[in-house]
Amino acid sequence: MRNRLIRAAVAPVALASLLLTGCTATGENAATDTPSDAADALVIYNAQHEQLTEEWTAAFTEETGIEVSLRNGGDSELSNQIVTEGAASPADVFLTENSPAMSLVEDAGLFAPVDAATLELVPEQYRPSSGAWTGIAARSTVLVYNPSMITEAELPSSLMDLQDPKWKGLWGAAPSGADFQAIVSAVLAVEGDDATRAWLEGMHENATVYNNNIATMKAVNAGEVPVGVIYHYYWYRDQAGTAENSGNTKLHYFGNQDPGAFVSISGGGVLKSSTHAEEAQQFLAWLAGTAGQTILGEGYSFEYPVSTGIPARSPLPALDTLDAPTIDPSTLNGADVVELMTEAGLL
């Protein structure tokens, strides 16, 4: 490593709930309501990016005439709320950024099965084997790095390498967020309990903690740490704008079915408690179909469409070239991850 590599200590982060909210383009999700004038509107609990979901619902309403009311919040906030509400939940549809929140609702038995025709729109690797919900978008784990501090040849060959003492103070991440906790869920699924525990202990010793993906990317860009673990789309969004938070950085894709190549699935599901079950299933089919996926592929978010034949926005590498590990998204266990991260002193 070059002499300019900067060392820093880990600061513990407080855990506010089972899984903390993921990051949006403007920071943390805050619970907000976007009501419809129609009393019988389709109620969507939305933990996806608000701008994207507003684009989706506006186009859906224009095409179908079905009014939509949004409640916006974080993955953890809304999944726990649905579980608490149970059969009395007013939600018709639940949308997330990461799949562990979907698993929480699925494990509580609160989803109605997704229509078979909708499931057929999404390849098997981008939806749970249970059919209780479906993938609606995807994001890739990447390593953002500062080439003025570290060469490409010096980068770790695996995400698991970052537990090595030689990486002490040399990488950053945001362990309190649902985004990073989903990545740890993938480590657990691929590597098992003991290896994940050891990796998290190494992270506690080696990593610098940031509030979210954007803060991590900014730190790498500013030379605070040479590398950081984030999701891909934060970098591509910044590059498409002013690049002020990423102009000094590049992205590294681990590939090789490494946990660091994990592709996180954003989910959509219909609640058993829905009083608009037919319209809810129609909305989910629309999201997974050509219209919804094209809005995703062409829009601001730089997330990946998951339906066959819908391209991602340029210059993203094709989703099927990332060589991600094969993981059934419904098996990603957020509660176990929080327990392991707490034991490691990261939460």
C-alpha cells in the first residue's frame, strides 16, 4: 500500500430497530404519506426510493385509472409495522429496497401468493422460491476506491479479505443501514455462521464507520480511506451529475460469485389483508412488466431492471455479467445478521 493510506478506528453505532432504514439519494428515508383523494385508493407501504415509486404510481394510475396512496418509510420501519398490524394492516402492497424486510413479512405469513403470470416475468434468481413476493429491482455490491491511494492490483480479491489486519483503517462502510446489513446477510448465506462472525470481528477492528453509502463514497473520494463497500447506483448517479462526490474514485466488481458480488433484490408483495387484492396484484404485475421495468431502466435511479429483456441504463454493466453468488432472497435473515453484528460491536 502507498504511504498515503489513512488509518482510522471503528466507532460503534447504535441500533434503533431490527433492521435500520436504507439510504435514498437524499439520505435516510423518513416516514411520510402521499395521500390520494380517493377513499378506496390502493395503499402502498413504500420503502423504495420515493422518486422512483412516484414515477411508477403516476404512470400506473394514468394507464389504469387506479388511484394510489403512498406511505413512505424505511425497510425496517414498514416491515415491522406490517408485522405489528397483522391482519388489520391497511396496506395493500409492500415495496422494499432490500429483501430481508420482505422475508420478515413473509415469515409472519402476511403475504398473499403472487399471481403465477407475474412470477413468470421475473427470472428465478431475482425472486424467492416461495412465490410469496417478487423482485422488482436489483442493486450490486461494489468496492469504490481512490486510485490516488491504492492501485487496482492492490485491491482485495474478495470481500472476505477485508478482515485481514493489513486492512486496518483502510476501508469504510455503513453497518447501521439496511443496505449493508443485506450484504452481511449474503456473507452469512454464502460463507456460514462462523466465517461471518470472524469477518464481522475483523470489520470491527479494521473498518471506519460512516452513516450511509453516500457518506462512505464521499470519504473515499476525499481520501479519508482508500476503499469503501457500497451499492453501485450511488456512484453512477453521482457520475451522471456533477461527480463532486465520486470524481476521484473508480468502482471494482468482485465477481467470481464472491459475497462482495452480491446482488440485492428489491421486493414487492401483496398483503393478505388487502381490501383491493385484484388491483394490488395488477399493480405488482405492472411493476414487473414492460412498463414498470422500462421506467426503472431509463430513470434516474440507476438500479437494475430484473425482468427479462429490459436493459439497464447505460453505462451499467449488464446484470448477467456480474457473476453474483446464487442466493434465494427469501433466505436472507435480517434478525440473525443484527444479532451477529451486535455481538461484533458494530451495532
